[in-house]
Amino acid sequence: MGSSLSQFKKSIEQGDEKQSLDIYYKYSEIRRKLNPNAVIDELTMDTYMHVCARHGMANFLKILIVDKNGNPNMLNRLNQSVLHTCCDGADDKTQYECLQILLQWHEKAKIKKPNYPKH
């Protein structure tokens, strides 16, 4: 899994959603072991969700949050949540889709646990 995992991380870091999804679906071990809350960048302490949100990778972000139960309230080294990094990204359709996914997650979290989200 070493080379496939490093290829997977590289595609995420580069914002290549198509390649990331191809690798994710090709390797069952990556699907099984992927922790959406894990830090992918030691310098910034960004998680997979931070990076996907910044690059507007809406389809993959949805997998991380919905299917893998990721927590978008995770903070990076700058105390930014995934929502913050989403707003730092490019201003286009995919960024808007990421924002919608995050807002839906926050609404569901609010219903389950009032006052939980800080945004």
C-alpha cells in the first residue's frame, strides 16, 4: 500500500479530485483505513478535509464527511476549521459545493447536539 498511499496523498495535496477518487476506489485498503481527521500536512497540520475543501474537491469532501464520519471542526496549526480553509480557496462552483456540504454537516450537528458547531 506504500506507493498507492503516497500517490493518493500527492493527488489530494495537488487538488486532483479525479485521480484521488480513482485511487480511493481502486484500493480497498485505502478506503478501509482512511481517517478523514488524520493530518496530511505536518507543516500546516491540515487534515484530508482541510486540503479537499481548500481545493474545492466537493465529491471527495462529501465522502470524508458523510461516508467516513469526518469532523469538519478539526483545527489546523492556524486554528482554522475546514470551513475556514474552504473560504480561503478559489471562488468557483466547486468551492460553493464544498461550502454547501459543510453547512449541511453543521446543521445536522446542531440538531444532534445544540451549540456544538462554532460557526
